[in-house]
Amino acid sequence: AQSVTQLGSHVSVSEGALVLLRCNYSSSVPPYLFWYVQYPNQGLQLLLKYTTGATLVKGINGFEAEFKKSETSFHLTKPSAHMSDAAEYFCAVSEHTGTASKLTFGTGTRLQVTL
Amino acid sequence: EPEVTQTPSHQVTQMGQEVILRCVPISNHLYFYWYRQILGQKVEFLVSFYNNEISEKSEIFDDQFSVERPDGSNFTLKIRSTKLEDSAMYFCASLLSGGTQYFGPGTRLLVL
């Protein structure tokens, strides 16, 4: 069974500061890992994903994440926060089984960006 | 850019009534999903659908729920007799291959 843990349900950073949102996963098979962003009253938008290959993946809006197998982590970072980054961020895992398996989501981290 | 669409955006219904939530996945996609998000909680998997049959379902997806792909474009979720606890945002997603599921904007269902 797969699971995702997101540490910190709320994170607050100042505009221009580093953003770090934590995600740890468990999976019995090699995982696919995703970060989705949800703006208020909107759906889920894919930020970035890791499937295979390079462990540092870059996504939209300046976000990136690094897959660390030894730490079972996939933390999301952005060097400089912008007010428009305020949203809820979900880490998700699916099992890399060759079939299109379900996504299992973490509980989400609400990012607040202050002036 | 192709996108997943869902209708209606909001639906209010009385407890015990049937509701049908509609989704139009991206046209060449092969796998289809429903998820739900109860207010303030995480997104939960309900069901996946491939080749005109359910490929996986969660324990939430009991006999009150059904899915259908009635034609080549629509994918529907039916809740036969709604309960108060069915109030949630319901998301449809579709996938071609390679792991990335594309989500629709959701239908907010309120059961009174």
C-alpha cells in the first residue's frame, strides 16, 4: 500500500523567501511522485512530477522537487516566494506498476505568503 | 490545450435523491478516475475506469455509486441515494499514459 505524509499543514513565508514544503512517501514498488497545486475554489493543477531518470525535477512557476530514495522524500522548493504562490499544495504518489494506478494524496500544505 | 471539463460546477440536492456528475475527459485519454475532497480534507480516490470497466475502486465506492461511459466522450458518476456525508468536491481525472492524471475543475455537491 502507498501513503504520503506532508509535514506542516500550514507554512507561512515572507515574499522573496525560500519555500520548502515537505513530503515523505511509502510505496512497495518504485513510485511516481507528483506535486499538485490548488488555488481557492479551483481544481488541481500539476506542478511537477517524477517518474524515472533525473531525480531533480523542475516544474511550473519556478518550483522544483528532488526525489531522494534513501530518505523516501520528495520535498518541494522554490528559491523566492511570490504572493501568487499562496495556495494549497498536495503531494501524491502512484505505484509504477505499468498500469495506470490511482493517486494517493497527502493531507496538503497551505502556503501563506506575507509581505 | 486540451482539458478535462465537468458539469455542473455546483449542485445542491436533497438527501435521498439521485445525482449524476458529468465529466468530459481529454479526448484521446484511456484511463478515467473520480476523486472526492470533503471540505478541509485531503483528496481521496473513488474509482478508476479503463476499457469500459472499473479497474479499481476504494471502500468509499459502495453500491450507492456507479460510473459509466455512455458514449465516446462522457464519463459519469452516479450517486443513487445521496447522504449528507456525500457533500464534497468531486474531481474527474483522465490519463493517457506515463502517470500524469489531468484533473477537471470539480463539481461541488451539497446534500441537504
